[in-house]
Amino acid sequence: MDAELRLSPLEFTSTTDRVCTELRRLIVTGTLAPGQALNEKSVAQQLGVSRSPVREAFQRLVTERLLLAERNKSVTVKEFTDADIQEIYDARIAIETHAARRIIDAGAAAVTRTTERLESALTELRTQLDEGDRLAVARADLAFHQALVECGGNSRLVAAYELLSAETVTCMAWLENVKPSGDELMQDHRDFVDALQTHDPDQITSVISAHLSLAESNLAASTPAERASRQSAVVPQR
Amino acid sequence: MDAELRLSPLEFTSTTDRVCTELRRLIVTGTLAPGQALNEKSVAQQLGVSRSPVREAFQRLVTERLLLAERNKSVTVKEFTDADIQEIYDARIAIETHAARRIIDAGAAAVTRTTERLESALTELRTQLDEGDRLAVARADLAFHQALVECGGNSRLVAAYELLSAETVTCMAWLENVKPSGDELMQDHRDFVDALQTHDPDQITSVISAHLSLAESNLAASTPAERASRQSAVVPQR
DNA sequence: ATGTTACATGTTGTCGACAATCATGTTGCA
DNA sequence: TGCAACATGATTGTCGACAACATGTAACAT
């Protein structure tokens, strides 16, 4: 009967999921300004859905720390202080160093496998650097680090790290990051990979700490990016 | 005028918050069985609220990994496998060791302050041990570790650790934990505090790893707790 | 007896509406 | 002119209703 036409897996995604994804995108790309209040009705109308899924998406994004909720007040896009940036990078150090140690503990094969993934992430980073899109570079950078954490094999730490990644990108989107040159950035990540291959936990730990501390100070030293251009496209309705 | 009756700070908590708190309590105490399906209407009726706040609470608890959601299916209470337990304790090691290192980095004053908090947590643990309530002991144990993480000063890691704590308690509530004797447990935590006072990062790191690895194997070796008694009090409506 | 179809029931996903709360601007009065 | 009280409008919190979906049961055909 149905021998020939083998159909696709066919995947549905809930409305809440899509709202969530879209809002997350708008936040991490900086399209929605920090501190920006999000009107439920307005967001719902512009996305063409009702308020229920929007509210549920808000709930999720609040626990993801991208939105801030206060009773009887509109949720607002989270604003990041210097202290936040410090915390984010500190937490990233905690998770990355742990992942690296676990990978080394797991033996040479695990290190090799990780190295391959990191190399491929590096290639992507180089591509994006040549491309020139600031945010795409930031995402490729983060993808590199995320690959390391994933190789650590702890899904809970991966989840925690994803939240930190989203926060990091959000910060970068709103601060004119005093980025090192592309070559410097690449070299810095190469050192990272090399350190992993020494199989020395303390070595890789100090390299990670140094790498992230540097990135943190680069970010903290940045100035707020003016962007009257892409003014919040999802709220003005007043 | 209003000199005499000075009123309270007066705090309101949203319905969603209360639903969330109540469900969390039922889950971590094991009143709700792992795998148990939660009917929205039934839960709403029994809590005396409508489905909206219940659904929003579900959203939060899903991101807290206490509930599991599937499209067009009832959310279910998360079930934990041995792999989960392994992950949870591994993640706890990552966060606790990092916190300890940061506390030591912060200097002698920070270590002293931390020690005081840990001592007070130990006193509470002793009290609960004498009391004899298994779950209360587990909570006191977790409170000790949580105090350490809080002293680390990174609110994001504290938040991540709270999720892990809740998962840990849930596991303990459902497994007949082969607990060491009260004295052993106390001594183990005392060693923990002593290690911190050496101000040696590697020392405290290995003690934490050993402590949590031991706790993990105790938990993993446990047998599922039969509890026909306190059968799920919030769902039967059929 | 077995497998399939159609139906019946219950549950989730989504929506619009109402009540409670908050923000704002205006009026009244000292 | 300044402050307080009020009126007004908008926004959130909560609710009940309906549609879409999934599951279990009965009828039917092979």
C-alpha cells in the first residue's frame, strides 16, 4: 500500500515555542532595547497570536533571565550592569574549566574528538570574521565555547551555559565591543585548543580563565552602542 | 498620626507564584510520583484557581527540569535515571569547587565569613539528624552546600545550583537513600569545613569531589522507595 | 479472530472578555 | 502656585469557552 511515498517526520512546534524563539532572537540581536517594556497586547497583535502564548513565552524568558517581570507591571528586557558581565564570565569560567577537565579525564580519544569539533568551530569563526558581521562573529565565538561544554557531556551544564551564552550575546549586541583584531581572536582560540592537547588540566584551566577574563574586560570597557536605526520594532503601539 | 501601628512591608505574591511553590513542594517531597501525569483542569480545581496560572506555573517548572512537557500531552513529573544522578552530582561538583576557589581567592575574611555560615548550617543539620525526618535531613544537607555556593557570590551559579538542589531532593525523596550514620555525615561535613580553612584550593576541591562522589554512589545504590501511603494527592480526579 | 474504521470522550491549545490594578492628567482647594 | 483627591485610560491578572488533538471503545468487514 504505502510502500512508495515515505513521508517526512513532520514536526510541529507550539505557538509558545515560536513566540519564545522570535522574542529571544529580537533580544539577543539587540533589536529590543534593554529596559524596553513589552506590552502583551501589542506583542500578541504584531505576532498575530493571542495573549496566552505570549504570556507563557514571557514566563520562559524570565527564567532564562532575558526578561524581567514585576507584578502588575510589563515585563522588561533585562539590563546588564558591569557586575552582571562579571558574573556571567565568572560562571562561564566555572563551567568551561570543569568541562575541559572532564574531557581530559575521559582520555585521549575524548580530547581528539573535542579537538575536531573545536577546529570546525574555528573554521566557522574565521569565515564569519571575513564576512564582517559583528554579531555573527560573536555567535561563532560563543559556538566555539559551547562546543567545548557540550563535549563535557553534562546536559545540565550545557543548559546553564546556553543561558550564559544568550546573555553574553545580548551584552555584545548592546556594547560596542572593543574587539581585538580578527587574527588576535583566532590566535587566542588556537592557544585554547593547543592547551587542551597538553592533557594538563591546570594548563587548560588557566588558559580558559585568562581567555575569558580578557574577553570580559574587553566587554566591560565597551561603550553603549547607539542605534537609533533599528529602533524596537515590536512595541511602539501606543 | 500613624505613629503606633507600623505596618508590615506587605508583600503580594502572584497566583502563578503560589501554584509554582506548591507544586514544587509536592514534587520534591515525593508526594507526586515520577512519571505522574498532571491534569491541568484537575490541578486547577484542587488548588482553587483557573487553568491559566497553572499553565504558567507548568512552564516555569519545566524550565526548572522538575516537569516534562510534550506537545498535546499532559506534563509529567520528571523521572530520574542513574545517568541523571551522575550528571546532577557532576554539575554540583563544578559549581561548588568553583565557589570554594573564589571564596579562597577573596581572602581570609571571606573564608571566615563562609566558615561561620557553614557552622550554623552544621548545627541545623545536627538538629535535623536528631529529629529523624529523612527529608528534613536531606534539606539541611543541601542547605549546607547551598550556603557555600551563596558565599561564592555569583547569583547565576546560585540559581543553577538551586535547580540542582531541587533535583537532588526529589531523587532522595524517591530512593531509599542508604544514608551513612548521622555521625559519619556530620564528620564528613566537618572535614569539608576544615579543608576550606587550609585556604588551599586543590585541597578543598578534592574534598568536595570526594564528598559528592560518595553521596552520589550512596544515592545511585539506593532502591526505589515504596510509598503506597502518600499516593499522589493532587491528580486522581478521573 | 483480526485488523480497520468510525465514533465518543476527555485533554490540551488558543482565544476573547471581564475584573483588578496601575499610570496619567485634571480639577478643586488652600 | 502647590498639593491632594479624583476621574480616566490603559495594562495586567484571571477566568470561562471553544476548537484542535489524542485516546479508548465499539462496530464492521475481511
